[in-house]
Amino acid sequence: MIFEVLLNIIAAPFLFLFSAIPEINFNIPANIGLQLNNLFLMLKYFIPFSTVIQILSLSFAITNWRIIWNIANRIWDALPFT
């Protein structure tokens, strides 16, 4: 209870400053899903996603292989009998 009073005293100036900030309202249109769907369909028309996915998958696989190989090398070098 005493701690709560101390926190209220400390927080009072900040709450006063924050109350001076005007309120922000966001209006999201109801058909935002349809608009995003149309955007993705347009991107699909211009960008060959099957090729992009293959390139990203290959890049991901190479990166993972390098990480696993470096971990294996680190463990192999740490073994005392090698």
C-alpha cells in the first residue's frame, strides 16, 4: 500500500505529460482483406513466385549447411583425441 502510493507519486508527472498528448484514432476500412488479396494477386502476376521460393529455399539450405558444418568442425576440434 505504501509502495503503491510512492509509485503514484513518481508516475504523476508522467501521467500529466501523457495526458497532454492528443488522442490518435485509426480507421481501418472494412474491405482491407479484399484489397490485400488483390495486391497479392497482382504481385503473383508480375513475380514468378515458384522461382523465388526455389531461390530462397536454396539459400536457406546453404546457410543451414554452413552453420551445421561449422558446429561439427568446432565439436571435432574440441575433442581431445583428434
